[in-house]
Amino acid sequence: PGDCSFTRQQEPLGLGHAIWCARHIVGDEPFAVLLPDMLMRGERKGCLAQLMDVYSETGGNVIAVEECDPSQTGSYGIVGKGEAIGDAFRITTMVEKPAPKDAPSNLFISGRYIFQPELFDHIARFESGAGGEIQVTDAMRRLSAEQPFFGHRFRGRSYDCGMKPGFLAANIALALENPEMAAAVRAELKALMAPA
Ligand code: G1P
């Protein structure tokens, strides 16, 4: 139960702009952002619950990160890692889709965030960033000059459904967990993988 409100982004101007479209619904409160094309299967608890545990210790802004292959930094927002704080660490910088040589680490932002409402002040500058889009990562980096940002390494498995292999893997993984279809899917996979 709970209230649902909806807003639409009328033009695809970027993730920062999409979040900005919800500013009147959010108002002056901390809020969470969940990118649904990242499917997250948390160990013991979900990714947002993991972030809430950190947030209750640290306050500020908290985001989930994971390691990627260093060659993949150009597909994600990448953070710089600072001092460890309990189960999390201080974020030193954030860069959207850097080339591997410009990436501050191989820790990518994996699509779950807890933000303070001042983020909207920085999105409102509507600066265009990577790919000519209004990027939330750029607004986050500017907000980080005023407020702390913490990273938490997500414990669990994620599937990037924005990429075709990730989307397929997510479907197979969930099918294999479903008692109604696990046996049939396993048999199909076995047949497909069998040497010709
Ligand atoms: C968005 C964010 C990026 C993040 C990614 C996670 O990128 O801008 O920082 O790492 O989601 O999936 P997009 O996938 O929209 O290109």
C-alpha cells in the first residue's frame, strides 16, 4: 500500500532531467532513485535496504557501486574511492562514462541512490554532459562540494538489462529460480549448449 504519483519526461534530455521532472512530487525531503533497467538481487537484503543501513549511520547522500572490468568504464558513472567509513567509503569524485584512461577507479554507479533534495538545485543548471545529456552524475559531483557522498559496495548480483546480454542473463537467472519453469529452461539450455 501507499500512494503512487507519476510524472512523464516529455523529451529524452538525460537522466538528470528525468529526475528533475519529479521535483514537485519529491519536495524538500531526502529521496531514493532506482533505475529499473538495473536488476539487483541482494544477498539477504535488497540493495536499497543496504543503502538505508549506511544512510542511517552516515546521513548525506549514499549510492550503490560495483566493480566493473576496467575496459567498461565508458558505459557507466565511475566514482573515486576515499576513506572507509564503516561499511561504506567517502566518494572523492564522480565522472560519467569516462574512457578507461580517465576513470578514477573501476567502481561504477549501479543505479540505486539516496539523495538530499539540494540535488535539484544542481540539476536545475541544465548543463549538458556526456553524450550531450543532462547527467545526474554531474549534478552529484557539484553537490558533493557542499554535502558528503558515500559509496556502498552492493552485496548481491546485478544484471544490466540496458545491455542485451544482461537482459538475457536476468531472464535466464530468474527462470531458473522459478519452480514452474526451472526444469524446462534447464533442459533447453542443456540442449543449446550441447556440442553439435
Ligand atoms: C545511468 C547513469 C550511470 C549509471 C548507469 C547504471 O547511465 O547515468 O551513471 O552508472 O545508469 O546503469 P545509462 O545506463 O542511463 O547510460
